[in-house]
Amino acid sequence: MSYSEILIELASRNDLSQGTIQKIDHDFLNSIFKEVPNKEILLNQLLFSLDQIFELIKLTLEHHELTGMHLGRVGRLGAMLAQKAGLHWKERLECLYGGWIHDIGKIYVPTEILDKPEKLTHEEYELIKLHVNFGCDVLKYYPHLEPFLSPLRFHHEHFDGKGYPYKISGTDIPIAARIICIVDAYDAMTGFRPYLNTKTHEQAIEEIKRCAGSHFDPKLANLFCSLSKHEIERIQAQLRY
């Protein structure tokens, strides 16, 4: 059975639609799995982890569909940027798997807050910020996913140390989390969020450039901004509203 067939089987087992898992996901997984050593041992572990990730994506989709679809886009954008950065297969997989679960803690944020069209109150924003802690709590029940935890735990840390919740900075932030921080922000700006004004690709790129070195890792931000609009939107559009 090919990796693509396994992916389809796992998605079907978790009742994920074809709209959730796309051909581009097969391509990313195939390119990563080809580099995995000791396949007879590691692949079973990675596929078991993938099955658990699909379970979490399903839970997120059931709670808030927009957030669930956002997970898919961020995972594949993160894998693309990691690939462009020439990272090792483990880090590329961490971006893909970690991107797919980075916002699962939002299943504990009420949908009326996630869907609120007006500006969030201070209390509502503080509750949304807790999705990082909520997500870490969820993953305590999924020990096989621990290798992919850093994008969830650290994707709101800023390069200048002014992010949350840990206030770490620079290269103390794991590289997979620095990547997910960038692509998460891009997708939040260009995708539909009730409480944010949607930006064009060009506006989002300008914002990432402006925040390179403060909010974002400057080298990774510049690399992302060097990618073509077509290259980014080809991946993002597969799961876009």
C-alpha cells in the first residue's frame, strides 16, 4: 500500500472529508517518509501519530469548522517553508504534524468568541490566548505526539521575546515553532477571521516584512516573503474559504 493510500485510509477512519486532506498532503508526506531511516520501526510510529492527529483535527472541525480548516492550511504552509529552508526530515515533519495541531486548544474557546465579528474585549482576548495552554493539556493524553508539540506550545512566542505565554526569544524558540508563527500569521491575515480585517497577499507580506526581527525570525520571514504569491496560494487555496 502506498503512503497516499494509507493517508486516505486514516482520513476515512476518522471521517475526514476529501476537502480536509488533499493531494498536496500526500506529496509532503511522501517526500518526508522517503527520508525516514529504519522504516519498519519508525513508519508505524509516525502513522500511529498521524491517526491521532486526524482524530484531533476531527474534534476541532466539529467544534469550529473555520479553525479546523485553518489547521490544514497552516500545516502544509509550514511544511513548505521548512522544505524551502532545507531542513531535516524530522523538522519538516514537525512543521507538518505540529501545524496540523497548533490550534487544537481552541476547542475549549466558546464558538461565540471565535465567531465574534466585533473587536474582542480584553477578557475575551485573554481567554483566546489560553488556547496554547489548553492545547498542551490535551496533548498530555496523546504521548505519541510529544515530538510535534513545539509548534503548538511556542507558535505565539515572538523573536523579540514579547510573545506569549513563555516570553522566550530568538533561537531559544524551536525552529518549527518559528516557522509556524510566520505561516499561522499569514493565514490568519489572508483567511477569514470574523474579528480581523482580511488582507490581500501583498498586504500580508508587507506586514510580515515589517515585523521581521521583532515578531518573526528575520531569516525565515524573508525566505517566506521571497516565495511567489502563486506558490503560497496554491497550497493555501486547497482549504480556503
